[in-house]
Amino acid sequence: MALDVLAEHGVAGTTHRTIAQAADVPLGSTTYHFASIDELLAAAFRRHADDVAGALERRLEAASDAGAALDALADHLAQDLLAPGRGLVLSIELYGVAARRPVLRSVTQEWMLRSRRALERHFDPVTARELDALVEGLVLHSALSTDPTTPHELCHALHRMARPEA
């Protein structure tokens, strides 16, 4: 329920009260389980990050080689991260709040480490880190642009970045 409230109202409009109202539970239920709003936000965003990281892990597990892994990563970008709707809004909200509230950076750090581990099934650690950073940049660039990157352009950028040095 907290993720629905975050997607609808953003971090700025999310409180213990708005979540309790949406869940149709007494306010004391949310404040009992989460002493602070940051604690509640961290739990909600961890769930979102787990869902997205799990989708990436499943896609990369099915990839047979590095080229297929890059194609799977492009599909993850286009279908899981950049698809219109709640997931994209939640990711952007998380980026913004983590930049302002260091206590929530642990959520983004855990997500990045999990993504890198999944990428390291097919790439060395340096390339995995670079690909992960490129994905974050592509998400922000595409989500905030009036001319979003196409799935073909996403795939091309990933393949170009991961190309072995000549």
C-alpha cells in the first residue's frame, strides 16, 4: 500500500497518515511498525528495489552469453524500468529522496550491488559497474526527456559501451 501512495502522491505527499488511510488501518498501526517516515520509506523502497532487481536477475540468468545479457539488459530497461506507470515513478522518487536523505542511500546502494552481482554473471566487475551506471543514466535521461530513448537506441548504447577495447 505504501508504494501505491508513493506512486500517487510522491515522497512529499507520503506520511504515516496517508498510508494508514489508504490501507484502511489505524494511524497507530503504521507508527508502531515504523518509528519514522524514513524507516517507512526505506521499507517501501526496498520492496520496489527487490522487485526490479529480481526482474533483472531473472532476465540475466536466462542469457546464454554476454551479447544475450546485453539484449536482456536492454529489455529490462525498456520493459521493467522505463515502462510507463508506477515502477518508473517509484524509481525516480527513490533517486530524488536518496539524494536528499543519506539514510535512504542504503536502499539505492543495496540495489546497485545486487544489479552488479547479476551483471557479473556475464561481465567483469568493472564492466558490470559501468553498465549499471549507464543504466541509471539512461533511466533518468529517458524518463525526463520529451524525446525518450527508443528500445533500439538503449540496446545500441549498451552494446557499444560493453564492446571490448580493440
